[in-house]
Amino acid sequence: MIDSLADWAAAFCTVSVICAFGTFLIPNGTVKKTANIVMTLFMLSVAVIPFSEYDLSDMSEILDVSSDITEDMNEYTMRLNEYLLENGKLVTKENIESLLDEICDDEFSVEIEMEINKDGNPELKNTVITVSKSDSSKIIIIKSKVASLTGETPEVKIQ
């Protein structure tokens, strides 16, 4: 195996040197462009032909392993997205609640709806904040502060 690899490397290096020397000798113009294409194809054939000797009938095993890996990666991606979604919800909710602690005098509740966007990042879809009647005069402040925090204007309900 190592001998054949060494022979292949030597052949490829020899062809590379011959092609480089040929490129150096040929004058610029259309002939040089055509010669470069021919030399490129020659180098590619020297690089690929030794691999054509191998029996590729066992590729089905490799493809089976590849499909197993793909399934595992899809499952991992799904779990990662769920984790990001839950953590994104938790962090966003905690940040909103911390902000509302400073604004509201009475009890409030925060409901958040998020989903994973096409880039694979959690994205806020809907925020519903329920406040008491005593804090109803602060709805505009709540909306603007939460919008500046999250980038989305929340829906605010009075309890």
C-alpha cells in the first residue's frame, strides 16, 4: 500500500514538473491557454487513474454508515434546537421579569412564544404580559421597555 502510494506521488510530482516546464516554454497566447487545459487534464488523469483500480463494490457499507451518521446528526440538531429554544425562552423571560420588577408595583405574568429561525437561532414570536389594574397606567412604559429589550412589542393584558 505504501509502495503504491509512493509510486503515485512520484508520478504526480514528475508530471507536475513536466507541466510546469512546458508552461514556462510555451509563449503566451491562445496556444498557451490550450496547452494549460491539456496539461491540467493530464495531471488530473495521473491523479485519478490509480484510484480506479480499487474495488468500489463495498461502498454500500460506507453509505449505510453515512446514513446512520446523518440520522444521528439530525437527532442531535433537533435536541440542540430544543435546548436553545428552552434556554432562549428562560433567559428572555427572566430578563423581562427583571425589567418588570422595576416598573410594576403588583403581580404580573409573562408568557413567551419562541421558535427556531432559518439560521438555527431562537427567535421571539410572541410575548404576552398580564399586569394588574393598578399597573395599567404603565402599559406604554412596559411596551416600550420590553420592545427595546427584545426587539418585539409585547401584548399587554390587564388582569
